[in-house]
Amino acid sequence: MSTIQTGLDALLAQPERYLRGDRVALAVNHTSLASDHRHSILHFHQQKNFKLQKLFAPEHGLYGVDQDMVGVAAGVEPLTGTPIHSLYGEDADSLTPGVELFEDIDTLVFDIQDIGSRYYTFIYTLANCMKSCQQAGVPVVVCDRPNPINGLQVEGNLVKAPWLSFVGQYPLPNRHGMTIGELARLFNEHFGIGCDLTVVPMAGWDRAMWYDQTGLVWVPPSPNMPTVATATVYPGMCLIEGTQLSEGRGTTLPFEQCGAPGLNAHRLAEALAAQNLPGVAFRPQFFKPQFQKWAGETCQGVQLHLTDRTRFKPLLTGIAVLRVIAQQFPDAFQWRTEPYEFVSDRPAIDLLYGHPELRESLMTDATSLAMIEASWQDDLKEFKKLRQNFLMY
């Protein structure tokens, strides 16, 4: 297996080709590794032709240690003494950097590994940085990285305008099949950000590749994204966050298992097996989260085992899990009512799904899984046509 070249490696090989001026800021986290496995911060700090002015840290922080929806503090990077500015603080305003932060910057470089799902906030951190840079007149350079769950498969509905949020800031499908560089071009040109954008492409990446076929080391992009398998189920199983069920946070299998006290693991696994969903098997599972939902309590539920990831439909599977639990265990099923990603006036499940139709139909059999999947197809047809204009590989 040959190792692909990331955008970061291409930039470091020819920095003069991509960087303007001599004052650079990085929007990065711990996934920003070069081919020598050293962090981009060290590479940029050691460059003689420009100065690393500051760092911007997304959700989960510069080192990926903070849990979801936990504010990231500003600070100083200890090895280089570079100031760190948070792009995920205590309120919605913190999600977009102030234009004044770019007054002493000539170029912003963005290099963070995405996971291929519209809920993952790094892509909107990118968009918000691009907006601020457009106002400040600062060029943005995005170092492209692979979509870890391949760049071919696309699944899901589009977010409708009243439900746009930091887990769906633009009308993307749940699984978009694009790289972060391709998304940057889409945001900039189609959604009208209009900044001075350069995407540094990868070399050797094929759209059919999964991350474990790239030769790159997998660095978990956030505390609950430990493996490529986690990323594969995430476009569907993230919907569990919109409920009071445990999505497996606080365990070693986040998003690959779910459940709650009051469920019957064996009955649930049998009911899900009867759905005949492609590429996945369900095993009865007992687990005890160490933090977050149901911390310290034994939950009954299921673990998802991928049997054919090329046929697996993560969103359809996640909806099936919700439907079976909601219909067969109504006493144990509740929607999340707490604020979610700084939004308190709309249910979390509506933000995640993109509109209320899933929540409103879940408890009845009036709408089948096949009908739900069919309802996405017009959206997907239009998105795929649009997406084609921004694909780079």
C-alpha cells in the first residue's frame, strides 16, 4: 500500500507557492500531521521565511481532549509559545473568529481531518474562518485530506432553512462524500462566502478509498471518534444524540453501540435483524457508560457490526434503530430537551435530521423505512449535480 500525499505535505514541500506574506496563522488540531508524523505547528514554527503568529483551535481543542459541547479555552502552545485562540467557546458568537484577530495575519492555513458527515462541526469552523478572512482581506489556504468513509457514497436529506445550525450550517446530506477541500470550494463559490481561497490538493487519493487504504495513520479527530468504523456509522448513529438514549459516549465503542436502562437487548437485536438492513449485523449489548448519559448505570442495547461497509447505509440504519426503540420500548424512549450546540428553541433531533419530519413520524408505521429513504432522492439528485462542480479527484 502506497501512502497518499496530503495537502499539508504538498504545502510544506513548496510553501512559497501557497503562502503570501510572512505572517501565518494555523487553524489546526492534533490531526494536522505531516508525513514524518510531526505536527504542522513544529514545521511552521521552524520555517525561516515566515513567522507563525497564532493558532486557532476548533471544538475539542488543539489536542482533541475536550468532550463534545465543552467550551475550549484560549491559551499558549507550550512547545513554541504560540498563542491559541478558541473557535468553540461558551456561546454561539464564539464559533466565528473576530475580524480583528486577522489584522496581523497575511495567510490563514486550515488543516483539520474531517470525517465525512454534515454534523461534524469542523467543516463549519472552516466556513466561519473563511467568512472572517473574507472581511479581513486575508487569503485562506486549505490543506486537503481524505474523506475517511470514501468520496463516492452519498446518503440523506438536506437541512431546511429554519433548522440550520452548527451541526448543519449548509444544506448538505448527512453523508456528503466530499473532502474538506472540496467542501471549502462549495462553501466559497456556491454558498457565497467569496474569500480568497486556495485548496492544496492531495496526490494519490482515489474517491473509492477508505481511510485505512490511504497508508496514513489514523488520528482520532475527536475523543469519541476512535476508529474508521466509528466514522462509518456516525452519519446515522449521531441521531441518537437527539434522544435520551446513550450513543455510547463514555465507553470504548461510541456510536457503534447504543442503549439505555429499560430496554431488552435481545429483543432489540432480533427486531433490528428483522429489518434486513444491508451491511450490518446487530448483537445484544450490555454496557455501562463512565460519563455523560446514564453514567454508572448498566444499559441494554445493541452493538453494530459492519459486515460489508460498501453496502452499509448509515443513515437508514440509524433511523431504523430509533424507530424500533421508539415503537417497542416507548416507556424508555425520550427526545433530548436540553440545549444542543447553543440552540434551545428547536429540538436537537430536528437540528440533526434537518427538519421535524423524522420526529413527527417515528412513533407510527404510517411511514416505512423505504418511504423515508425515497423521500431523500430528489434532494440527493440535486446535491449530486451541484457537488459535481466542486469535486477535485
